[in-house]
Amino acid sequence: MKSIRAVTLGCSKNRVDTEHLLSRLEVLYDIVPQDEDRDFVDYIMVNTCGFIGDAKEESIGEVFEAVRLKNEGRAGKVVVCGCLSERYAADMPKLIPEVDAWFGARDFRPLLKYFGVGGDIEHRRRLTTPSHYAYLKISEGCDRRCSYCAIPFIRGRHVSVPIEKLVEEATILAGKGVRELILIAQDTTFYGLDLYHRRALGELLQKLSEIEGIEWLRVHYSYPADFPEDVLEQMAQNPKVCRYMDIPLQHISDVVLKNMHRGVDGEWTRELIRKMRERVPGIVLRTTMIVGHPGEGEKEFGELLDFVGQARFERLGAFTYSEEEGTYGAEHFEDAVPQEVKQDRLDRLMSLQKDVSYACNLSRVGSVERVIVDDYLDGVYVCRSEFESPEVDGEILAKETAALPEGRDPREIVGTFINVRLTGADEYDLTAEIVR
């Protein structure tokens, strides 16, 4: 068998694409894990990100690294796919001619044909996550027109995956030992409008919760405008739906939100957050913010700081505005905020959030929580509760002492649920002791 190493960059949606591709490629090829060092692989396949400047730079860097390995005789051919090559299909082959083949992000059939593999990639997955959790991409593309975002013309219009297909895929994953599903899309709350002429995320959560073996369902990438309130009902009443919502708000200033084309204003946003906290007691909210967007002066940034201090988001990430060619913002607004000012605002925002996050974590100390064990490292179980999502949030670290009788392999409980009592906290992680 010839060998392929797949390198995946960017978001979890790209990860799912890679997993679908590998499920077909493994029929004819030896799949080399991304972090495994080998003297030689026949192919390096780089699945790129093209969302913002930093992501594009990282993707180009990984492609150049693959080319370096090829030039050193440690790789046979370099194949590139994904968002970057979709977005710059005409430019990338000229920029890096050493790449043997370029493919986009919307249709993977030409890539499979290149590798001599046919068939349908739906439902099939070769997981690159730990075997007890998986991402479930419920739709592709986006019909929103946020002024800063290039995703609609990279990924195309919104297309939902039918509920029955998602249930089938989730059932297969559950049969392989997956216990947690993380629902992802460019916009999960838009799910169903194209197929059923209604928002169907709440209905989908209910159907998935009926699958034997699935214990947790988690929702990412939710858009605030026209938020489907039956999702909150599922969180409040369905024990399998985590009381966790990832909802990128991006800003609170009316001026900035209007320039962003977000379709909501500050009052709407505040009311939605109030409603979420009221309808789902104990909910943990994760959001992202953009600083330095056109229209953001010190007054607007001050509004953002005040809002973050008041809303007390348990999880918050932020990044500086990056002018992306082809977007409405790049064509109609001046990127007038200097980079040093953007960075200063980012630092001030994250310094505030650090204090908020620490206080939120500290308030949980002393409670007993059900957690899933992600890993075992150096005598410590690495765990998460329903309030932590993998890869993006902090962890709960529990010493092994009472987990298993003496002489048993402590890794036996990786991928299972246990109860822990939280004993300490910092701004990101918590420590715990196992409760028998």
C-alpha cells in the first residue's frame, strides 16, 4: 500500500471533511497519522483554511513544509485541498508550482478520482478525534452576508443534510463507541430552512438524543439572529443535550453590528442572552468577538468592554479585524484602525475576560460534576464536563488515586463517564478528585 499523511488546518468542519475523505482513501492507502514521523510517505494531503489572514498564513506555511519534505525526498507528492485552494484557485498553483495537485472545498469527487478511489463518502468516517467523541457537520455553506466574512463565496450557499442521513451517520458513530456528538456548521441555527422551510435544529437534537449510546449532544456555531427557541427547550428538558451554547456574537455596539451586517442590534443581543440564562438555568455560553472592525472607535470598544463585564461569558475568544478581499467590508469600508490599536484592544478585552473566566470557574469549586475522561497523562485524568467542549475550552484534571483498584490499567476508563468533585480553579482549567 502507498501511504498518505493528511494535515488538517482550520476549524472542526475541515476536520470532518478530512475524516470523510480518509474513510474512502483507507481502502487503497496506508493512512499515516498527522503527528507520526516517518522517513517517507507517498503523499501529503493538506486540507487548508482560508478564513482570515493568520489562518491563510498558517496554511501556506504547512504547504511549504510539505514541499520541503518532498524536495528532501521524504515525501512523494503534495496534494492541497480545502478553503484556501478554493478561494485562490487561480493563484495558488502559480505561487507554489511544486504542489502536484490542487483541489477545492465544495466537491471532493475530483480529489478521490485523483487517488483512484470512487464511491460515496456520506456517513463513512475515519475519526481523527479520540474515539469517544466526534463532530457532526449538519450543513454546508452559509446564506448570511456578514460584511467581514469570506465563507459564503468559499463554501457556497447553505445546504442542510437531511435529518435521516444525520441520524444514520450518528448511529454508525455510536456503534463505534462515540458517546458525544458536537453539532457543527457555518450556522447551526439556520439548519433545516432549505429542506423543511423551518428551523429544525431542535427537532434534530431530539432525534439524535434517541440514538442508543449517544450521551451528550453539544451545539457549536449558532447565529444570534432569529435564534430557534425550541433549542433552549431541548437544553432545559433533554438530559442528553449539554447546557452549553457556542454563539459568536462578534460585538455589541449598534454601529459596529450594523457595519458587520449581523442582522441584530445590541438590545436584541442583550435580550437573547437574558433569555438563554433564564430558560436554561446553569447554561454556559461561549462566544467570540472581533475588535478593530470599521466603525469601532473608543466609544464602541468601551461598550464592548462593558457588555463583556456584565454578561459574564464563561468562555470567550476574540481576534482582530482582518480585511478580506472580496468581502463587503473590504469593498465598502476603510480599515482605519491601526494594527497596534487593534492589538491593544484585544489585550484589554482578553485581560477582562481572564478575570471573568477565573471567577466563573472558581464558583464551581466544591460541586460534584459528571465528566467524560478524554485522556490519561502522567497520573492525571484529563476530563470535561458538559460545560467544556474539546479543543477550545479548558479541562478538568483529576489525579488517578481512587479511579481504579490497584493493579488495573488507569487508561481503562478513558472514554467513559465518572463523577468528580471540583477542588481548585484557574482562569482556564479546574482540578478535581474522583468521587466513587
